[in-house]
Amino acid sequence: MPPETNLFKLRFALIKHFRLCLKKISKLFKLIKQVLPRHKIILFICPVLFGLLTWKLNLLLAILIIAALLSFIYGWNSLIFLAGTILALVICLISLIFRQNTFAETMSIYAFYFLFITVILQFKKNLKKNKHAAISKKNM
């Protein structure tokens, strides 16, 4: 047999095995969704995600990412993150006045994170509002 045929058979077997694994994983996730309601899944995933994020990142950034995910899922008000942006910028200004440049740089980065989350949440809110307006116009 030529080596190309063996390579083709190996590639075909790997693709078939990969698809089978994906089907099993998909069935597992469907089963988990049936057994656990949405909020319980999130309450299970958040501590695991928090542990992974604090391991790779720092504590404040991990808390910020978890809060952003929860607010995106549950539709919390984005003004909380806007207040965080303003607070981080004020702390940045004060630390620049006292010549704490590295801390000011860190706080400006956090201000950007807060602002980014605010914009994403407002974008989601506006998309939802426009979708409801289009549905109500269509029904008229």
C-alpha cells in the first residue's frame, strides 16, 4: 500500500473519532442543562472560573470578569460599571497628583475594563430594545 493511503485512513479515523467525542460532549452538556437549572449551573461554574482567573490573573481582575459575566447573563444594570469607571479615573487622578505613576497606570487600565464592560452591556440592552420595537411594529 502506498503511504498516502495509510495517511488518508489515519486522517479519516481521527476525524471520525473527533466527531464521536464532540457528540458525547454535546450529549453531556444537554444532560447537565436538563438536570440543573440555569442559575445553578452558573453558581457551579463561577467558583471554578474564579479560581482559574485568580491563578492566572490578579484578584480584582478576576472579580471584575465574574461580575461582568453575571451581569451579562442576568441583565444587571450597567450603571454600576460606569460608576466603577468614574471611581477608577478619580483614583487615577489622585494617584497622579501624588506621583504614584505605576498605581495610576493600573487604575487607568481598570477604568478601561469598566468602561468596556459598560459599553458591551449597553449594546446588549439596546439590541434587546430594538428587537422588541421591531416586533411591536411588525404586530401593528
